[in-house]
Amino acid sequence: MIIASRRYAGGRVALSDLPLDGKPRGDLPAGTFDWIGLYAPDAAEMALLQAQFGLHPLAVEDALNPMQMPKVDAYGQQLFIVARTAAIEEGDKIAYGQTALFLGRDFIATVRFGSERDHSLVRNRVEAAAEHLVEGPDYVAHAILDFVVDGYHPIMERLEEAVQTIEERAIDAFPEPSTIRRIFRLRRQLRRFVRIVGPMEEVCERLSTTDLPVIDVSARVWYRDVLDHMHRTMRRIAGLNETLASVVETASLLEQHRQGMMTRQLAAWAAILAVPTAIAGIYGMNFDYMPELRQPWGYPAVMAVIAAICGGLWLRFRQIDWL
């Protein structure tokens, strides 16, 4: 499906409804280029796009596969870029999409799969900056990649909020089984994000540092800005991973400490109760000749001894913080 197709000349819209008819284009005047955007096209639409803009068949094949990894490929004087989009859904789940860009000297074509964030905002912003739009397709490609990378920011905000909540709760009490499952789900989502989106760092670095067709040297500064945003995103991902790992470790240590406190308390009370138990066990033996049994002061003396020993043990355990 064609989302938009326009021709620009001198930084302004020259044709707002460029047809996708598969007819090869002639050379356009300097400062003029076409921008066409497709969403989830079928093979027939991609064949028209290929014929009209002279796209390489391998690039067309990759663009039709919505599971490509981020990459940059040069085909003659054309450039093919694959970027992965991402959006947060309910239950901390991240949904992924794909945007493929075909760049030539006088055109840019985008093929989008999965992502619900269309490029209308990018198009409006770029068309409002005629001084930049006149720079050509490489500036438009930068604007699209910047839009894609900025889309990672809400994901990071949502995940950081979730991780912070888990971290605060873990300090107060050992996490519930549901919380532990959520921690491992989050870590799995973060690993998947790094695997799918992580190569975008390499894509942005190549665009900002390597001699590539269509990308002017003066345009590299724009791609360096996108690379910086990507670096920050990956650092945030690493921080979230470290925090989740520390939450599990800290919660385990706190639980071990709580269990140790309970064990010490039980041991202290067991030691205190062992004294009357032992004495009662001795005097409960059925012997005829036990000297203390016939003494009038025997019972009070034994009770006093029991109380003194138990009281001394209780004080000692309090001093060493076992009770």
C-alpha cells in the first residue's frame, strides 16, 4: 500500500502524488528527488518499485522479508538500509517491525512492515525545513532513522519504571513468585531487544564514519547524532540488565539474612528451653536414692537455678542480637 509519494525540488513539494507505475524514470534535475513510502507491500508492488527506481533484486528480496537484521548494503550507486522498529505493548512485551530504505542520488523509497508509527510526522517535519530538505535523500534517510531510534525511548521509560518498582519492592520483602517470573520475562525481553535492535549501532556507525554512496560527507554529522542516541539506548539497556540482576541477588541476600535471623532466634530459644528440660529430665528419673528429692528446699532451689540460668542465657542472647 502506498502511504505517500512526492517529488521535491529546491526544498519544496513539486509533485504531491507521484505515481507508482513501474516506468523507469529519467534523470531528474539537480536538487530534485522523489520520496515514496510503502506499507506492507506485496510482490507486485515491489516489482513496480524495482522497475521504476532500478533497485537491486537482492535488496528487494530483503525488503520483502520483515525479519531482516539491521544492516547497510551498497549496490552500485544505491544504498540499502534495514532498520528495526520497536514498540511496547501490554505486559512489558516489545513488538518489532521493520523499515527498509532504498537510497539513490535522486530518490528515497521506504518499505515498512509491522510498525504502527507511520512517517507522516517525519515528512511534515522535513517538509517544514526547506533548508535541510534541499540537501537531498541522505538528509531524509537521517530523519527516518532518527525517528526510528527515538521510538526506543518510550520503551526504555516503561521498562525503567517497571524495574524501579520491582527494585523498591525487593528491598522490603522477598519477591513473590509472580514478581520473579516478571523479572525473568523482562530479562528475556531485554536480551531479545539487544539481539534484534542492537545491530542498529553498527548501522549508524557505518553511516556516520564510512564512505558510502549517496551519503555526503557533510551529512555524516546528522548520522553521528543518531548514533549517539543509539549509544544511549544501549547503555540504558545494559543498566536495566544490571539492575534486574542485582535485584535477584539483593533479594536473595536479604532472604538469606532473614532466614539467618530466624535460625538464630530459634537456636537461642532452644538453648534456653534446654535448661529446664535437662533438669526436669534428671529429676524425672525413677530412682529411690536421689538426695535432693527429700529436701524441703529442693523444689525452690531447682526453680531458682532454672530461672537464673535461663535468665542469664536470655540476657546473653539479647546482647549478641540473637533475640
